[in-house]
Amino acid sequence: MAISVGMVGCGSFAQSFIPLFRDHPMVGRIALCDINADKLAAGAAKHRVAETYASLDDICRTDLDALVIITQPWLHAPQAIQALVSGKHVYSAVPIISLPSGDEMLQWCDKLIDAVKRTGLCYMMGETSYYRAEAMFGRRKAAQGVFGHFVHAQGCYLHDVDSAGSNLREVSRRRHGENWNMSLSGSAPMHYPTHSIGGLISVMGAHMTEVAALGHVTPGDDWHRKDTVHANEFGNETALFRMSNGATAEMREHRRIGHVNFETFSIYGTEASLLSIPPEGTPARWVTKTEVRELDAADMRDPLPEDVLKAFTKASPTNPYGGHGGSHAYLVHEFVDAVAHDRVPAINAWEAVRYFAPGVMAHKSALRDGELLDVPDWGDAPH
């Protein structure tokens, strides 16, 4: 079954996804949407897309099956809900939403779950860590039971504000455009937790139930300050969680760190462990009581369907899997396949809030000097 897809947002991140959706064998029609006329025209010309729309309202009125929302983070949840209510399946970039208030973000989790329940449509969050090769390998090993009992997991997203590869000051300025000023700087690191949480949760098949966290203040930090709209002075936040399976998990979200950008996880079991080691591209390790085995991406990835891989390879011979550890191709295929076959996607709304709410509560704990707090949960996805 061929489906039709509208891409909402033609910014720099969307450029990696437009050709993947366009060339997927089960996508028969694609449209682009952006409120910036120049970006829309440039994206349509670059990617050879004829059908375009100037607003979310306009594209929601079409007969397209699904919308892919790759816009500014504070717009994700309201735009996803508008699209769902208009009758469209939704793929959204991470996070669910980004706002200064943790309470308000949790309210948007409620609204999102309610919208998916009411409409019965597909919502998927595009969390890259779920389809990193280590996560795919780890899920296979977990299904075989060879970890034994899960003991502990570590997840981290290390991304310095002034990183040469992706400078967060410039990212913020681009997102806000002419409205940007220093009062918008310094959001809480734990308010963007999905890269460090998603992989370990998906492998362990468990969720976080309690958290205690601490924040670190960098002396003289001009970016993380109490006098901004985020009222946050923590450039680094570290959390310890209790999991629903009895294991523990440590999570690090660090934005003032002398380290190359790195997002990963490691998992320890009573019989075996999966270790991911910086920098990115270094072989992961499968460790038991008697061996240490190095793994590369080819060893760990699940196979893509042959026709999908062929189409993506034709479009990008040197990198058919795309960015973020080769996860992009899998994210696109999972969403398209879920819509085409009317099934719940792997990173559904219930899974998405489990990647997001723990970070919100971790920041609340850090503000209370490590107080142990419950992590809200919305249950499992209906199947």
C-alpha cells in the first residue's frame, strides 16, 4: 500500500529526511510545507517536490495520510495534536516539546496521549537512539535472555554549548531568528533527555519510576543563568533512576563538558553487558564473564527490507542509513511501515513520554538538591 506524506518544516535538519521519505518504496506522494517562502521554494527545488503548502493549517486540510513535523521544539506537541485532530498520522522530531516549565511540558504529555487515544491515529517520535546499531543489537540479545537479570544502565548525551561540530549558541539563534536574545539562553540539560534515555529503555523493556538528580554550576557561565526565561544555572545534570524492573540507571546530560559530542548507553546484566565507548565510531563491546568481543555497526544493525535499502542506496550511495549513527533510514521506514500497515509504531506516544518525562522530573530533583521524586507514567501502548 502506498501512502502520502507531508513534510512540515524545510530547515536544515529536515534536509536529511525529505529524500528518505520521498524515495521510500511505500511512499507514493510527498508534499512540503514551510511558513518561510524562501525555504519552501529552495527545498522543493532541491528535492524535486512539486506539491507545497505555506502553512500547517493549509496542509492539514489536504487528503495526505501523514505529516512529518520537523519544526522548532516548542511547536512539536501543539502541531502534532493539530495534525492528529485533522486526521493525519504524525511523525515528530524530538523532543515532545521544549518549554521553560517542566509542569507545562508534562501537561503536553497528557494532551498528546489523549489526542492519540481520541483519534486512534499513529504518532511516532523520531528518537535516534532507538535505531542506533547498539540498541538494535541489544534488543536482540535481550530477547534471547543472554543479559541475565539487568543490573544497571548508563546513558549520556555530552554536547558542549561551544562544540565546534554543533554550536548550541548558533542553534538557538537560528531557531529563534530575529526574536533571539540572551534571555532565551540556557535551557535545562535534562529537558532534552531522549538521546540518553531511549536506547537503554528500549533494550531493557523497562521504564524509570523514581529519580534523584544533582546539577553542576560552571563558574562564570554566561549561558546557563537564573535571570533567563529558563531560570536555569545548571550546565550539567546527572541523575540516578530506579527502573520498573528493579535495575538502576545513571543518566548524564552535560552541556559544559570537555568532550567530543557523544550520545550513547551501556547496559550491565548478571550474565553479560553491552558497552558503548566514546568517541562515536569506536567499536562497541559485548562482554561476558569469559570474553570481550568488539562489534561494529554492520555486526549490530537489523537488516532493512531489501527494496528499502536499495532505494536509499540509490539516492545516497555512500551513506544510505543517514545520520545519527545510521538511525535515520530506520526511523523513516518504521513510520511509513506502521502507517501503511495500520499498526502501532515502535516509538509510539506511550514510549515517547517514557523517554521524556524522566528528564523533566530529574531537573525538578536537581532544583531540590537531589530529592527523590516519582516519575509519572502513562502506561503501555494499546495493541
